Amino acid sequence: MKSQTACCSTDNFPVQIKSKKKEFPSLPVAVIGAGPIGLAAAAHLANAGEKFIVLEAGPSVGHHVLEWGHVQLFSPWQYNIDKAARVLLDKQGWDAPFNDELPTGKELVENYLLQVAELPQIKPSIQLNTKVISISKKGLDKMKSTNRENVPFVLYVNNQGVMEQIEAKAVIDATGTWGQPNSVNSAGVWTEVEKSLENQIHYGIPNMNSKERERFIGKKIAVIGGGHSAINTILELSKLNEERSDLKITWILRKKNVEEAYGGKEKDALQARGELGTRIHQLVNSGKVQVYTPFRIYNVEKKEGSMKLNGELEGESYSIEGLDELIVNTGSRPDFSYLSEVRLAIDAATESVGALAPLIDPNLHSCGTVRPHGEEELRQPEKNFYIVGMKSYGRAPTFLMATGYEQVRSVVAYLTGDFEAAKNVELDLPETGVCSINLATNITDESCCNATTDCC
């Protein structure tokens, strides 16, 4: 019997298949998303002299941030500016904001992100109104392994109605999770009834300084969620209630008790974040907010123009009726729909990057801080493909913008051959001032981060 010298043969002619390594010096690194983390990646790539392209689905950089532009971040500017971006901005004579000031989302875009996007090293590489529809390896579907690492990525994009294909030697996905909110249902399932109530359900923190405030005056409102977004929402509603006392606020959480939502308060290294806990504690104690916890919502139903929440309160069946409006702050989830042809390692529970799950899974710990991490933890089975920023955390809470900056610093260092820098840790994160050890009864299953104040 003749020995086989290849994986396959045609008749008696053995076929030796060899992989020939190819380099792609002319191809860019593709960055998806022009928010804080995507633009930070662009700044690091620019500083390294690397060719790149930034693809943004919206009409402006920071498009998602502007959707919560009225919200004040609880972290000061010192944690919100990427180091590489600052270097480039300072060279252009940037009038930097004061480190200890707290910006709103709108100020973050106008005073920082737009400035980064206008840098001569970055502006030509940004492509707006460009939605990524799918990503693959050139000429290969997910099943094909031979020579896979030696062919470029192909990004299939919709550029204002025109379909295009863009080749790249690496991809950094910084699209975040905004726009994919979790449902009212505690099981995470979207129902047709919930979808039909879109005019009575608001996802996120409403702007009480806009026309939107009129819809809440004189209404019975339920705020659903146990994180900082829910707290911010309630505090904003309470201001409105000072003007019009006919507004009734109900707060629905899944935590064992409401005290768990207060966080570290004065022990929190971020003063503004700690003050949120102190203020909501005082408001609840005043009796101006009716609290239901632990309450698990099984379904929402229409009832004579109002809404009824059916579920379980402290283990017993319970319903809350007569609700005019629901404000849902139960976090958000990542979108993997365009990554079906990319080989990914995603945690089954958190939907985070697989290696990050033990660090961030609230089922395993409830500390509000996560140790810095970089390229090695973010590495995917698909070589040179990375998910960074809020999306890297999946559905898990506790993400800070500074964490995303450290992620892209490390990833870009690795992609540009500086492996030592990629391994280094160059970030100190602020402490929350609270860490629960009784996980059996303190699982923080509310996602307390949905790309607004919780992530910054």
C-alpha cells in the first residue's frame, strides 16, 4: 500500500497541500464603531503608524452616546480620555477640560470625541453611515481551516444603501451594546405584548429637560432595574415630582433588598457614583418611591389603557396594576448577528468574551471593579479578531470606559508587534467601596450597566 503524503488525492497522484503565509501590509485594521473605545483604538493605531479604517453605522461619531447625551457621567474627565488620543490632541493645541469635572454624554462627544475625529491622523479614515452586515475570511466560510490565518478578513458593509466589501488584516469590534436593551421580562424573553407597548415603555434614561418630560407628568410610572441607570432615572423623576406632585414612582428590582442597590456610597472612589447611592437611599426613606423587591416580572399585559405587571414578589404570585408608563433599565446585550462566519469564544452565560467571564460574571462575584486585562484575555479563536469595550463584557455589569481604553492599548500593541507592551498593565481603576461575599443570596442579576452612566 502506498503511503499517503497528503490529506487527499486524485487517483494515484498524491496531492501535497501547503499553506503559504501571506502578509497584508497594504490592508488596514478595521475598527467597527466610532464611540469612545473605537476612537481610542484609532488613536493608538495612528500613533503606531498603522493603516486603519473606522466604520460607524450612525451619522456622527459618538452617535450612541448622543442618545443619552443629557445624562451626566459619574466619572470625571481624567477617566474618560484615552492616553494616546490625548497625546494627539495636545499636539494640536487642544483646550482640555479639567480632570475633576463631570461631563454629560453630550459634552463627552462635543468636547472630546469630535475633537479626536477631526485629528488629521484620524479624520480621513472614518467612514460614517456605514453599517457592517457581515464579516468573513476571504473565500472561506467558518468551517474551512486550511490556510485560514493567511487570508484577510472581508467586511460586508451597507454604505448609505450601497453594498461594499472591505478587506482588512485585523478587526476590532467596538460596537458596544447600546440599541439592544434587555426586556421587561425577568427571563429575558421579548414578547409580542411588550413590543406592542412601545409607546408606553421607555428603555434607558428619559430626558426630563425635553418635550419627553410631558409624557410622564401626572402618571403612575414603574422604573425597572437595580443599577445606576435606574437610580438616575428615579432621581430625575423625583425632580419632576417636585414641580408636579401628582406623579407616582414605583421602583421594581430583583435584588434581595433595596439596600443592595445603594452601593458603596461614601466609600466609593468615584464620588459622584457614591452620591447616587446616598441620594436614592434618602429618597426611598422619605417614602416618595414605592419599592417592590425582590420582584420578578413574568409578563406585562394591557389593561384598559394601562399596564399590569404579573410576577412573583418574595416568592409569592403578585401583580402591579394601573401603570401608565414603564421605564426599563435592565441593561443591554451584544449583537453577534453579523459575526456568524467568524470563529468566536463567547461565554454561554454572560455573552462576554470567554476568558473575561470569570472576572466579570456577577454569579461568581459582586465586586464593582475588575482587574485590568488586555489582548491575551480578549484573544479570539479567529486570529486578529477582537471584541473590545462594553461588548466584550456581554450582558455583565461593571464596565468602565477606562477599562476599554486599556483593552485597545494592549490589542493595538500586539497587532503592531510590541508584544511586551501588550502584556503590561497600565491602568489603575477606582474602587467601588463595596464587595459582597454572600453570593448565594446576593446575585446581582440586574445588569447595572447599559452604556450610560454605569459604563463611564
